Amino acid sequence: MYELLMGTLLILTIVWLVIRVRRNKVEDQKNKNCEVKIRSPYQAVAIKYSENACDAAKAMTGRRFLSSAAPRLPLPECDYTDCRCQFAHYDDRRAGRDRRSPFAPAGPTGSTGSFETERRDKIDRRKKSN
């Protein structure tokens, strides 16, 4: 009698573990499908609209927003009942040439500054003074 009870308890425990493992796999798969993978911390969006868009969407032409700071669609100023605006996704908020490059001309004088001279007065704090 004792062996029968222990055998039944063992079988029920194994069945319970199998069901639990399968349920966790299904939940993990659902969560994996819903995850948004951020490639860059500066991932951005711009409003993409059709020809017959509202003036509010047209006013935002060329503006990129960080994904976390993007306005909700439809825009509050939108006067169309059937708004078809969407977001165009970009890896970076910046567009065009990187102005920080020391090799590209920029600014009114066409130079980006002098990179040969050391302008710091203090001793580097990471170097130990003897």
C-alpha cells in the first residue's frame, strides 16, 4: 500500500513538473514576441504621412524625436477622423554629417579648431604625482 501511494505521488509530481515547464516555455515565447529591441539609446522616429495629411503632421516634416519622447498618434491637433500617420524608424536622431569630426570643415571659418595644442592647465587627475 505504501509503495502504491509513493508511486502515485511520484507520477503526479512528474506530470506537474512537465506541465509547468511547458507553460513557462509558452509564456517565454509570448514575451519574446512582444519585446522591443533597442539597437541604440538614440533610436528615433519621424512622422510619416500621406498626401492628404493634416497641417499638424505637415508642420513636423523633417523632425526626428527620440523614441521615448515621440508624440502620440494621432496628434492632438489632427483634424482628420481617419488619421493614417505612422512613424518612420531611425537608428539615430541625428541626420546628415557629424559636425564633431576634426577632418571635416564646419562653422563660418571652415575649420573645427586646433587639435594639436593641449589646452588643459591642470595635471591629469588619474596620474599619480610622486
